[in-house]
Amino acid sequence: MIKSTSQKIKYKRGIILKIKKIPYLLLLLTFILVGCSKELPKINENPSLEEVLPEADLPEDDTTLQKEEDRQAEVEINYEEVKPYEAGHIMVVMYHGISDQPPYHRTETDFVKDLNYLYEHGYRLISMEDYKNSNIKVEAGFTPIVLTFDDGLSTTFSLEEVGGKLVPKKGTAIYLLEEFYKVNPDFGKEAILYINGGNGAFEGAGAYEERLKWLVDNGYQIGNHTNTHPKLSQLTGEQVQEEIGKVDTLIKTTIPGYVVNTITYPHGIRPEEAYRKFVVNGSFEGNNYEYQLGFREGPSGPMVAPIHVDFDAFNCPRVRGSEGAEGDLWWWLTYYEDHKDMKYISDGNPERIAVPEELKEKVNAEKLNNYELYLY
């Protein structure tokens, strides 16, 4: 469904008010002062109307309508001020471990520096699942970003026993992310960790099952990075299925009921074209698997949102979490400072895909599903 703002909005302190053709609401609206605010929405604020007719004064059949109006008022914004672009670039960042081995690893200091910059410059973490489904729930004016960690390293995440309880080991990426979240809960702490075969991932205290379970129980995701980390372009179709299928089975048996649906290609290299279908779905030793996204390394394609017409689900780019090289995280952060119009900017309404009228052709209408396409 496509909606435009023409002849249906008035502005009141940055909130869009939908005008309904109902007499008592029209009477109410005549007593509301309407104006335009120049301020962007602030974190953790829930603007509300100054005057709301009590439910008791409404006809019984209209209480539901009033609740819907209240819900809309909480999320609606001044679109001309915020200028959301929900088909824009969403960075998916590729990290490995925490150590002094650049460019594939970050020191503790540098990783926290990354988090601080992202937080202070309007980025907010989202899960891979929400990214995949275009279910973006960050506040209006903010930009979503996805963190990924490859190889199941103990410096990415491991457990240690403290006071008889298993907790993330100090100095690991997940420990640092958890600590950052305690101070800045509105930043989020979503991330996905991609593992290889065997039971050596995240070596440390606790059994293998306990490590994976801790991650899932605490809001993190697990993904497939193949069994032996090969160059998939050198494998046959059967070998590709074995590499993917073994890790798929490992995760499913370790965490019963868990759904694995994204993969990161080792070395950023895809299988030969004839065998790429086995990334989408395949079978190994009786286990059928099916994947929805495949990630590479570097600018393999445009960094657009999944709702964009140019999004390529199995050729998704990732930026390396480093600085000092063209195309890495800090290169792109600098780029977006000068090209803010390229970034995904949220309108704060997860049920709506909002883009400027002149960019409506950038939205893949076939992927809208139940989302409302909102043009302004």
C-alpha cells in the first residue's frame, strides 16, 4: 500500500496528525494549536498529543480507533525535517577477534572506539534477523547497523566462571559489547557470530553447548561459516553441501529448534556459479538446509537495504571492522559524514517503508509484503 502526505497531515511539534472525517475529532482538532518543530526526535522520548479526548467520552465503537490514533502519534514524525530514507545503505560490519593483529582483529581500545563513534553519530544495532526481514525498529533519524563476528574465536567470546556462574570473559568482544550496553542501553547489543565445524568455537569455560546457549539466551545469533573454512570456489557441488550441511547440523543439534538461515563465505569467496544453488538450499547426510542471505567481504555489491531493488541476497557486502584502508569501516564512516543522504535513515515506524517521492523506484515492491510504502 502506498501513501503520500498530501492533504492528510498537519504538523504539531514534529508529530504528524492524521485527519479523520469524524465530526467530534474535527471539533477537537480546531482547538489544538498546530505548528512545526525544527528539532529532531530525541532518544527515549515518546511525544504525545496535548489534548486527547478521554475514552469514556467516546462512543463505544470508537475507543479502538482512539487507541490506534494514540499509537500512530507516538511514532509519527515531521518527515520533511527527519528526511527518512529506508532503502538506503545499511552497513554489515565484519569483525573477527580482539587482539593486536590488524586489520582483521581489533584491540580492546579500538573496538570500544568503534562503538563510541557509532553510538555518538546516530547508529543503532539491529539483529541479522531484523535486517533480513526489513524489520527496522530504530528511532526516527537513526541508522541501523549489523555486527558480525567470524571464526568462533575465544577472543570474540568465551566464558569464565565468576562466583559459580558462567559469564563472558573480560576483554572479549561480547564482554565489551555487554559493558557498553549497560551504559548505553539505547544502542542495543545485537550481533551474530559465525562458526566453523567441530566443538572448538569460543574455547573457554563451560561445555560447547553452554557457550552457544549463553549466546542465544542473551539475544545473540549464530550463523554458518562452513565446516573447514575452505575456498568454496575450489569445491564440487557435493563438497559445498558437506561444508554447509555439517555446520548446519551441528548448530541444530546443539541448540534444538534453532533456525540457521545466513552464511558468511570463508575468505569472502562464493562457490563456482554452477554450485551457488547449494548455498540457497541443499542436503547432507539426511539434513536439509535452506539459507536466505550470504555475505562476502568488501564492496561485492551495493550496501543497500534488503528492501532496495539492487539488493543481492547471496552477494551481500560487508565492511571490515578496521581503519586505515580504503573500503574499511572507518573509510565508510568518513564517507557517510559527507554523504548522509546515502545512509538508511529510519522514520521510527517499523510497519512502514518511508522514502522520498523521487526515490520510490528504489523500493522493491515485491518485498513490501505487509509493509506500507510511505512517500513524502
